[in-house]
Amino acid sequence: MVTQEVHARLRSEWEKVLVGQEQALDLLYIALLVGGHVLIEGVPGTAKTLMAKTLARLIRGEFKRVQFTPDLMPSDITGTTVFDLQSSEFRLKPGPVFTNVLLADEVNRAPAKTQSALLEAMEERQVTIDGEPRRLPRLFITLATENPIEYEGTYPLPEAQLDRFLFRLTIPYMAQEQETELLMRYHRGFDARNLNAAGLEPVVEEARLRECVREVGQVTVEPVLARYITSITHATRRAPDLALGASPRASVALLLAARAVAAVDGRPYVQPDDVKYIAPFVLAHRVILRPEAQFDGLSSEDAVKAVLASVEVPR
């Protein structure tokens, strides 16, 4: 399958730059295939920005980064119209959202109006400038980062905005062996600011990526597996550790992501393991723990895994 072939080539190039982040590539690739966006969490210095830059280069896409701050205005993202003295007309000065890969760095530091502008771009693939809608590029993905250790001066993302992210990806510290390999790469001259010197080659263009998207759309899902997906999301709504379960949008996201997992694995059909593998990434940020579960040290990922264990797997 074309999707599987492209994935293998992406991984080969990805590993020239990033150490021990194969799963991150898998999830970013799946998000591209289903038109989703990804929320990336991790402490500073875990290569979140480098991932976004590498992805943009691999798909021959344009990359732009916005550092979110409390004084960031919606027009700083969307752009604005300016008066052209030569033509005596207003013309659009596009903002950084007009790109293929947008890195919204520390997205929870921006106020509500700015987050709303980003939300429109993510959901509608457009922005509104001076009351006029402006379409974004057909290939558009937002990678938003959050810093999990500094909450002072932040604006927590509301549930409605979290629900728009296909995945939440947590970047942990790398193993010592991987970190040692990273140091040796820098010793040999690797420079994260110069991907050309790393020998990173573009792998797939937009037309080829659309071919992969069509292939994913042809992956079959049996009714029993659709029932399995809804059994999982309905179980989150009854789970004793959760105050808020997953929405119907989460069920749709789980279906689409499972189809992409199957295509990446080279199969034209979804199997239960595809759903079980991808479910924690799709659901964990869409549910809310009860306070008593938080006091017990439970995470939303733990709660989702408990739900998966409680739902009967179709045979």
C-alpha cells in the first residue's frame, strides 16, 4: 500500500534528525492522513519544535512558528488588511496561520480571543479577517505545545478546544542510551538549526499525500468494530473515575484514526488492535477526571486504559 510505503520512507528520514521518537512520527503522520491536529506536551528541551520543523520539511511544506504570549492578538495569527497607497486599496497581509505546518508554541499562554481565532483555523480551515472568511491552504496541520511544569500566567484550554485536537502526544525524557546517541550526533557536527546539513530529504509532496488519504478512505470498518468504538466512548461516560466522558466527535476521531493505523500497517481493514492502540491518544485529553481520582494519583490515560480493559473485544 502507498500509505505504508510513504510511512517507511518518512521514518527513515525522520531518524536522521530525531532520536527515539518513532511513535511521535507515527501519530503525526496519522494526523496528516485524517486532517487532524496534535497537542504536544513535554518539558522544555525535548525536541517539540524540531519535530514540527522536520515534519514540514519531509512533506515539502511551509513551516511557521508562533510563540503564544498573554498579549498576543488574534490578528497576530490571522493577519490583517492594510491600505496600499499605490493602488488605493486594502490588501491582505496574511498572518502565520497561512502555512502548511503551524507550530503554536505554549498555546495555553494566549488569551481566549486569540485561542478562538486559532480554533476557527483548526476546525473550519479558514480565518475571518474584517468580517470576510479567508481559506487556509488545503494541507494544514496545527501542532500546539504545552509546558506541563509552568502554569503561572497561563489560560487553560477549554474542553471545546481540546476536543478539536485529534491526539494528545506526551514527549517523555529519552532513555540514557538515546540521550548518549544524541550527544554523539552533536559531537559529530549535527545542528538542529541546519536540517540541510543533516542530509534530511523531502519524502512526499501534497499530491502523493492526497493519494495516501484516498487509500485510508478505502479502509473498511465492519459494523461490529464501529459498535466496539461506541462501546468504548459510552463506557467513558459511565466510568467511575471520570466526571466527563468522550463526545461523539471522539468516536468519529477514533474511527478515522483506526483506519489510518490499519493503512499504515498495510491492511485494507480495521481490526480491534488498531482501535486499542490508538484510543489512549484520541481519548485521554477529551475526558475529565473526578477530583478524588486525581487525589489518588490517577491520570486520564490510566482511566482510558481501564475503560479499554472493561470493554469486551469483538472476535
